[in-house]
Amino acid sequence: MKLKVSKEKMIASLQKVQPVVSTRSTLPILSNVLIRGEKDQLWLTTTDLDMSVCASMEAHIARPGATTLPARRLFNIFRELGGNEIEIEVDDKNVASIRSGSSFFKIIGLAEDDFPPLPKFEAAKTYALKQELFREMLHATSYAVSRDESRYVLNGVLLSFKGDKLAVVATDGRRMALYEQEVEFPKGAEGDLILPFKTVELLATTLHGDGPLKIRVTQNQIAFEFDDLLVISKLIDGTYPNFRQVIPAQSDEHILLEREALLNALHLVSLVVTDETTSAKLTFGKNKLDISITTEVGEAAETVPIKYNGKTITAAFNPDFLMDPLRNLTADEITIELTDDMSPSVIKCNVPFLYVLMPMRIS
């Protein structure tokens, strides 16, 4: 293989595929990036066996071929090179000669045949969305996934394609975030998919703009195609709990608040939170919300003006759980729906999003 490629494009593509490069695997090939050149296109592919990422770019391919080279070492070398163009030539023993400007490197690689092949997606279910919308849906929900590894199914984000809608859901059993949007897809493509959190994190950083996103799904694999990237991931095997059962049928009180004002007040009083004390007391009174936290190191209090004339309700919540949706939404105002101090509260705003949060016992 022999090729010339832009240094800038090569570094950008390596950055996209690096997150899945294995650093602790007993298989040396998983620390490498597969480099394939053909017909003026260069493809970079990495995998950890659970997830694979493939990035493509234009390049001048003088002699087509493929090899695998140490991904992180390659990235560090390319990042330090002084020239604007990189020349790579690989011999039949997978030794790569790299030239750029006055610099020269020789890197020993491994054969392409040892690299795990990408899964096939023949007869896959197919969905089409906008990148920006899907990224927003993941961003607004994924923080609520469970970090408890024993609750394997809840360690991922649910994508539920049903009734001409896509529902993106995350829960850890104490709170639940749901974003629902109308999406066109064939009736035969209805179903539930559980996406691993690591895959969600990668998509959140690589999805950009309002371009098209194509999703293909087989029984245990999912592929995301957008721009110059292909992301393939295993799905979590299991049945996700019925998330609609935890949504209160109705709430007695509906309270309108400024999102940033509430977030700032919660952040301020949380400065006294300790590992032993993780609850904030909220008292909703006539046109004001009093927030307070008392811990063994001291106490903090703040008042936020609100639009409310209902009954006084005092409830306690985990302040971090309450701040999470406020950090990840962009709406100027939110509505908190309450019934009493021990019933679930619901946060809504001007997009098809809702967040159900269980209160804590007031001590």
C-alpha cells in the first residue's frame, strides 16, 4: 500500500476512531487501527469487539492495500509532524514508512487478516433521523442511566420505536428521563433496543449538525451511519422495564419556574453537601420556592421567585438528580408537577421531554 493524505484529515479521523481502541486487551491487534486504501478513499477502523468505528476520508492512493498500525502511537506521531501532507508506504511484512516534511518514521504493524471483521447488516431494520435531533434526545436523557453494574439492562439507553414515534429513555430506578419524537419508519421495524452507555457517549461527541443519520439494526447489533463515520455496537440483551408505568397519571399542582434560576440556586446550596447528606429540601409556597440543605458541616438556603398560588408543599430531593435535567435542557422555563411530599414529581418543558423524580424522606 502506498498513499498520500492530508495531515489535518488524518488526525481528525484518528481522533474519531480512538475512543474504542483497547489499551488492556490480551489481543495486540485491538490496539491497532486498520488502514485500508482504495480508489482515492482511505478508511480507518478500530474495535474493542463490543463497538467498532470506521472513518473515511479522501486520499491519493498510489497502490491500494491494507495494514494495521498501533493507533495511539500513530496519532501521537502524526500530531507532532511538521508537514501538511503525510506519505505512507507499507511493505509486504506490514512495516510502514511514514514521511512528512523532513521527518521519517518506520512503524511495525500487524496483518489485516488478524483484524476482527465488521458485522454484516443484511436484512437489517432501517431508520432515518436527523443527527441534531438524535443527539439532543441522547443528551437530554442519558445522564439518568444506572451506574450499578448488577442492573445490566438499566446500564443502557432504551430506543423504543413504536406507534410512529421514537422514545429515548434512561432510568436508574430512582429517576427517569424520557424524550419522545415522531419518526417515520416501516411498521415491521417496531421494537425496543437497549444501547450501551459507552456507545451513547461516543455518539454524543461525534453527531454534529442537522445532516442525515441512518440506523440499521439486526438481532444483537446496531449501526449508525452519518457524515464520514460508521459506528457499530452490540446491543444490551434483555427486557427494559415498562417506563410508562412510573409516569403519574395526574398531579395536583403545576409550578412554572425559570430553569437557570432554579439550577443556580440548587448549585449554590449544594456547596455544603457531603457524602453523608445528599438531600435538598424544597418548599413551594405562594410565588416563592425556598431551598435549603443542612449537613454536618453547616447549612445553606436560597429563595427563588416562582409563579404559584397553590397549597404549600415541602419535599426533599437529591440535588444532583434535580440539577441533571436542568443542565441538559435549553428551555428558558420548566414546569414541575407535584401532588405531595412522597409522590413522584415530574419536570416538563417546551419539548416532548419529561423527567420523573422520586422524592426522599424528609428527616
